[in-house]
Amino acid sequence: MTTLRVGGVPEHFNLPIHLCIEEGLFAEKGIHVEWVEFPGGTGAMNSALRNDEIDVAIILTEGIIKDIANGNPSKIIQNYVSSPLRWGIHVAAKSNFQSIADLEDKRPAISRYGSGSHVMAYVQANELGWDTSKIECVVVNNITTAIEALTEREADYFMWEHFTTKPLVDKGIFRRVGDFPTPWSSFVIAASDKAIEKDQKSLELFLSVLNAKTKIFKSLEHIEHALSERYEQNLEDIKKWLSITSWSQKSLDKKELELALNYLEKLNMIDKKSDNQLYLTQI
């Protein structure tokens, strides 16, 4: 049996993979999927791909594109969640910030440099016409330390997925001042070049099993309740999230890749755009 080390965030987007593991669907195809959790998000997964600590990552589109452009020996092998990610813009509940406009030239908390929270802070600032050279990021690694940083006024705002952070808003820890959707698909599936060369057949089988599950995921009986219980989310929030979320079984559209690359180049986050073959491959 071949082992694939698959990394992802501890969020509701990845329940289809957990169901495939728990139901033995990967094992039926001769694949042992070892799930590796990354509360630190995309930046931590990029490091793990670079260091051969995982073979596959379920990872934010803009984060992996940036890291591949800057030398990560990996490729995007498929799109995963084709709907945009809804980034909630959060401040400490007792802060004086009341709107997104109040956050110009303020300090964003980010999980790591190269993470989605890092890239999207710049994308949002660019969209709003702010001077991105004035952004001073504060690295917090994960949500827990983001709470501390905002509460202690070591950082001013934190961008993270809307529904993942909603329980913190409901508890009065964070206050959301707005949302910012990505201009492209939320998550893609990336694999290291080493895994692509060594385990292409296993990657093909992994994708076929996962795609079969994501095709039917939203129609599974009581899936809203399963998501609500596992991820400690309000049932109505989960229903709303499901209604705006779409999984993909296809390659990432080259137009989306170009759009992300154009943003990253404009924001000086990559040296220059490269040929599409650097980023995408067919499995």
C-alpha cells in the first residue's frame, strides 16, 4: 500500500477527504492517506512541501502560486474549491475600529509570510487604493495567537475565513468589520515534484476517489449536521456556507492562474511571471 502524506487546514472545506479516509475509500484503491493538520495554514504547508514533509497540500490558490513562483518545487494538480474564499476582516471586539476604512495603514496579523492572510492583506489594500508599502505585518502563526495579538493591541486586524472565525465573533472575542472575497478559486490541490515523479498513479487514484466524493458531498444525508457538529459551527451558518461553496473536479483554469499572477506581480510578491507549466500539471 502506498502512503500519501496530505496536508490541510482543520476547516470544514476538507471534510470530503476525512470521509474518504474514514470510509476506507482510499484504502480500497491501495492508498494509505496520512492526514497532516496545519492550523498555521498555507505558509506552513508551503514549508512542508519544500521540506518533503508532505506529498500533497489542500492549499489556498494565491499562496501556493506565490510560493511556486518563488521556488517551491511543486505543481498544482487540480482545482479543489472553485468558489471564492470569503475572508472576514476582524478586529478586537473592544477596539475603536468600526469599518474597513479605519484599517488603512494599520497592522494586519498574518499566520506567516507567504500565507493567504499575508497575500490577501495586500490584495485588499490594493483594491481599496491604499499604499501597500505602508503595510506592517505581524506574524502570529495561527488563530489562537491572533486572538492574543489583537486583544493586546500588538496587531490591529486579522483576515481569516468568515465561517471559521464566526464562533469567535459570536462569543464577542472578535468583531467583524467586513468581508473580502478572493477574485479566484479558494483552494487547489498541489503536489511536490518528487511525489508527482514517484507516485503519479497514487495521485491519480487519490484524485479519482476524492472527486467522486466531492461530486455528491452537498447532497449527502444530514451533511449539514455532520459539519455543524465536527467543526462546532452554528447549523444555520453551515447551511449558508454550503449554499455558497462549490467543489471542483477539474484543473485550475489558466485564466485564474493568470489573474492571480498579475496581482502578485503588481504587488511585488513575485519577481516575474513564468510559463504556466511551472504551476500546473495534469495527473
